[in-house]
Amino acid sequence: MADYTYKARGVVCSPDQIIIGSGVQSLLHVFCDIAAGMVRPEVAFEEPGFVDVRPVFLKRGYKLHPISLDKDGINIRSLVESNAAVCYTSPSHQYPTGLVMPVQKRMELIKWADGSGGFILEDDYDSELRLFGRPVPSLYSLDSSGRVVYIGSFSTVIAPSLRISYMILPDCLNERYKDMAKGYRSTVSTAEQLVLAEYIVKGLYARHLRRMRKKCSEKLKLLYHAAGEFKGLLKIHPSDTGTFVLVETPGMRKSVDIEAFSEYLTGLWDGFYVFNYAAVRPEKYKEILGLLI
């Protein structure tokens, strides 16, 4: 795993810095145990953003700070003013906007963590599915002060039923984890871990990723083509990464019944929808987009 994260995302770590868990939520409970007493229990989230992990922090007594987004990611000034000590962010493909945080803002975020003594939880969601252009370096790979915790998962790229995620700790947190590791038991079966490791080592995972990138890029082009027939009635916000796009219907809105396609289409707020285009046959694009106008 350490070799893979280095080759894929430039993350330099040793195997004993990696914790395997059955999903991001279980790993965040471990983080809360490790960080207890080190930082104030106040965590900042991108708003709008990934909501599934927020209950973990609420259950662990954290105060939540929703932070608005700029055109290039989380608003650093609002983050500073929030007095949060932890920031949960998805810089490589922000959900639901699809924003990719540029290197300059990533450095500003790391500077905030270093200056405040806080930590960044980097959920590198969809980073491996960069469809066009060069990938932006991970926060972890840019961090020289040990303030970034890297979180990755295999469920999106391989299968949702494969509940294997991982968390890479900086040295200061890893030392604390070693002291309490005896109290934990693995939440992922050894057999599944060994099979996945073999899949990666033999190059099968890299081959699978190449197929996924090609398939998604082809589908995305077809989606843009289908959206062209509704010019002026809806807008696809461009995305170079991942399996979803943000669809906006400007002007007059109507009540939209998306129940038949709720597996692929999620309403966010008035006139905005997340469309998981990669899970849909291209011949259905026009029909689904037509529901929104």
C-alpha cells in the first residue's frame, strides 16, 4: 500500500503509518481517539460538502463549523475565523461542486494548520479518476510539518461493496496511535486485504484504473454532447475528475420528479443536481437531462 500511494499520489510513508478500516467513518473514530487532548474538538467542513462523516464528530463531542466555498475551494479566511482545530476537506474532487483545489490554496491550507497547530483530514476522493490533464499533488505530499492526515478508499473505483478504506497518519499522530493500537481490532478481513494487495501488486488495479479513466472520459464527452441540445436551459459544470458532475438549471425552475433516476440524480438545492453520469448508459443522458428543464 505504501508503494502504491507513493506512485499514485506522491505520498511518502512507511507501512506502519497506514491504518486499514471498513470505511471512512470507522477511521475517523480512530482519529478522534488519537487526537483527543491534542486539539480542540472543533472541526470545519466544506459547505456544501460531504455530510456522511459529520455524525461521527457530533457523536464524539466535536463542534461543527460549516465553511463556505470560493471558486477554488474552501474559504481560508472563514476557516481562520471559525477557530476550528481540524479541517475535513476533499481537495481533489470536492463533493458536490466538483472543484479541484489548486496548489496555491493547498499551500495556504497547510499554512493554516501549521500556524494553528491543527490538522487537515484530506479525503482524496476520486483523485485517481483524473480524466484530463496532470493530477494536482495531494495535500499530504505538499506538507512538511506533519499536519495532514491522508484518507483514501477503494469503494468508488472498484465496488461500493468493497468496504476497504485507509488512513495515513503523520509521525506525531502515529506515535500516539502505536501506544493505543493494542485496543483496536481490524474491521476488514485479512482475506480481503490479501486479495486487494495481490490485485495491486500484479498491476491489475492500475490496469482497471486506466480502463475506468478511458470509459469515464468517453462518457463525459457524450454527456456534454447531450447537454448541447438543451443549450440555455441547463448548464453542466465542467469536471476533469471523477464519476459525477454538477448540473444547473438557470432561469425559471419547476418541480422535478427524479425518483425514477434517484440512483443517479440527487437534488442539492433549488436548480442544482448531482448527476452520477458514469453509472448511466449514455443513451439515457438526454432523457434524464430533459427531466430537469
